[in-house]
Amino acid sequence: MQPLGSPLRRTLHLPDSELFSIPVQYMGYNDRALLSYEKAKAFGLSYNMTVDDLLSLSPKFWQLHSDPAVLLDGGAITLLTIQYNLCAGTIARYAGQRPELISLVDDLLKYRVHGQFMLTELGHGLDVDNMETTATLTSSGDFVLHSPTSSAAKFMPPTVPAGLPCIAVVFAKLVVNDENHGHRPFVVHLNDGKQMCTGVQSRLLPPRGGPDPVPHSLTSFHNVRLPPTALLGSLEKPADIHANLMDIIHRVAVGSLALAGLALPFMQCYATIGTLYSLRRTIGGPSKRTPILSFRTQQAPILTVTANAYVLQALHRWATKQFCDTRLDGRARHGIAATVKSVMIQLSQQGALGVSERCGAQGLFAHNQMTSIYNTMRGIAIAEGDILGLAIRLVNELLLGRYTLPAPTDPGTLLARHEAGLFAELRQILKDAPHHRSAEVSRLILPRCQPMMEAIGYRMAYDAAVQQGVRPALIDLYVSNVVALDAAWYSEHAGLSRAEQQAMSTRAMDAVLPMLDELVKEMDVLAYITAPIISDERWNVFVGGLKTYVGDAGVRSQENNAFTFQSDMLITRPRL
């Protein structure tokens, strides 16, 4: 885990800064959303990101997405990754042939403007091939950007004015002489920070509920005139329209792996909060108080998420190197990104529920971070490629032999055997089916694609952890947790009875428990933990800042047993 004080930890100044110390518990939705924009800016500027960082996918680019500062405001990292990876990253790709775009990318990186990325539509979602938005070339060389139906509205990107001018990379079908020339990205001015630009309509969606606020919107275009320079790319019709679309949205695949990195600080957060709360919370009489961490039921989810955090950190390090290796088949690199995203999100969410539930009622509150982060991760599971959609595409392409993913280091390990066993089952179904697009395949293979992709990811994580020297006890606990996710298969095909599986888990937890304090300290995310339940001192400060209701109401009993109230209520508010 990244040591505290390292020069690579670029955001240590943020948690105690005035901006990040503003109380938000009683702040209105819109004010909180605008505050997230300011936090995103401060977070981004801490990294001093360059065009080269975006194009080369430098270590600094990946570090941003696993920086513990993401724990401070989920809305901020949502806005930041859209602006840096999707918007600026897409435009930067064309700057080599169009140097005038460099200044626009710099404006985005320096937060002189806001940037959005507008791909999916309300009526089509992941079916981006069939988007309806058009950009029609006119005789003057300009383009007319138009949303022909209500279902063509771009769904989710936050496009309402937020103080700074906002531009977006908008994807549309390019129409030249009444002919579809495939999809293209266009640079479009959406608003000036105060009002929308002519022909651009943004409808503010209600809050998602749960995560830190982001002003998600429905955005449509009504015959918006664009200059010739708005087009990114060529007017020529591509030989393969679908392949061209996959190429121009390449930053989505980058985002799949980048956003997976958020799982690392999230799991480190769950482990830290769970450990500190469980040491602080005690039971028993005054003479003998026992921390609840003494009980295995309390230890289990904390130890598990701790082990997973260390193993998945190794996985993510390995995956980013693989993804940046241009010698590999591009489809395989995208497959690695999808696989890693699925596993990291799945185990992060498991940790969130397990630890927060062991914090009782305290685990329900957003101010204790866990539920808010959990809901942020729900959005990440859909953003930059819905996990189920990614799984269906990946597994079907692997079954058809179009490409392969890196093979197991040791095919004889439990997780490698599990992966091979599931794949063999699917391959047999496909062999017996009349066609790979048949109803039989749809019924029998599609529902099993996500578990198959996750099995590949579990094995990849194991291999990475062993290769990078992760503590064996942590790897053993990780393996026992993965085995429990498909206990029946390991009983049927690996000869592990329920009792043996339980014994694996018990031995692994017994080995990790003495290390827990050391492991949490190595995670070193305490500076970014805002949950008040981790210490008496923090809890007392938190309670002192709550709205307080007092008064001197009196109750008078009358003969008919009715009651009347006299009150002079006083409300005191926390000092902001």
C-alpha cells in the first residue's frame, strides 16, 4: 500500500483544507453538487496532469483513480474522471494532427472549463451503434447537430450550468449527402456557466439517492450549428462502421480499468473503519468491557476485505501494465480491463455490505462513508461499460476463439481449475447448439457469462498476488473467500466438502488476524477517513455539530384525560 508522506500521495493537503472541511450534512442538493465541482477541480489540479499523461496512460494517470481522496467526495471523482479521461482524453488523441486542440485540452486539465462526454442515449443505452443523434454536413461546411426524437436525448452526463463554461465530446451519426458515414465525436459548447447555449436543452434529473450528488441530466440538441472544426476525425466513410465506433470510444475501455482502481481505496476504507470501530465499540459490564472485534462474526468481513484489498492491488498493478502493452491484441487488452473491473467491483461491494452491517445502525448513515461509497460504486459498475454487457461480449468472443486472455501461471491451482471447468461447460453448450446466436445459447450461456468472467478475474488476481509477493496468509484468505462464492462447484469438482471449505476459511482468518493492525496501518488511508464512529474524539466533535432542538414545553393533564401543550421551542444550529 502507498506509504503516507510519499511524494506520490499528491492529495494529502486536501482533507484538512477549507474546501473539504465544509460541513455538508444539512446542505441542499444543488449546493452540494456545485461544491463537488470545486472539489473535483482541487483534486485534479493536485496531479498537474498533462496531455502526455492522458495519451501515454502514465503511472500518474492510474494513481489518480486509486488515490484515497476519492473517499472524500464520490461526486468529485465522477466529475473528474469524466473531464480528464473521457473528455480531455478523447480530444487529446486528435491533437497530434490538430495542434490547436492542445490549448483546449490544457483548459480542461487546468479546470478553466468543464468537460463532458456524451455517448449513450435514453432510448438505446449500451446499444450505441443505433444512436439517433445526427450531425449533418451542410453545403457551407458546417454541421447541424440534432436529436430527432425524445429517445435520442443523451442520458446521464451532468450538463446544467455549474459556474464555468462547459464543452462536451458529443457522439453522433455523421450524415454526408444524405448518407450515413458512421459515428463521430464532435466538440460542442453546452453552456457558458450560467445559461445553456442556443439549441441545447438540459433537463435536470432527480437525485440518484445514496451517493454524493451529481447533477445528472437529459440533454438534447435542436438544430445546433457547429463549425467545421467541431468534428474530430475524418469525413470519410469507414470500411467498418462498428469497428470505427469501437475505436473512437476507446477511452471507455480506459475508464473501465481506471474506475476499477477506485475499489482499492474503497476497500481500504471499509477495512480501516471496520477495524477502528470494532475496537472502540465494546460490550459487557463496567468492570470488563470487551471489544466486539474479539468475535469471529465481527472479524470475518473485516479480515476478508483486508485480504481482498491487498490481492486486488496486485491485480490492478498487473492489469495496467498489460493494458498499456501495445504488443497485445487490443481486444485482449479491453478484455483484461473488463475482467478486472468486474472482480474489483464485486469484491468491493461484498466488503461494503459485510463491514457496514457489522457496524449496526451506524453503518446506515452517509456520514460514516460506507453507504455513500457503496452507492457510488453501484454507478461505477454501469459507467464506462455495464459489467453484464461487458461479460456477454467477452465470454462469447472467447468461446468463438476470436482472441485469448493471458493463461494461468499454474493451471493446477484451485482457481485456475475453476476457470477451466466453467469454460469447458460453456464450450460444450455452444458445441451442442445449432448456432452461436441461437435461443439455446441465449438461455444457457448468457446468464453464465458474468460468473465466467469473474472466474477468470479471480484467477488473474491470484496469479498477480503470488507473482508480486503478497503475504501468503492474505492470498489464502482471498482464495477461501472466492471458493465460498461457488461452493458447490468446488465440492463437486475439487473434492472440497463444506467442512473442508469452512476449515480453509478458519485457518486463513486465524493467520491474518494477528497482522490486522499492521495491515490497516500499511493501507494508510486514515487521513481520508471522515467517519466519526472510528474514535470517541471524532464522535464528540460530530455530535457537537448536529442541529440541536431544545425547549421548555409543559404538559397539563385535564379532567377528561386530554393533554394540552405549552412550548417555547428553541433550535440551535451548528456553527458552519
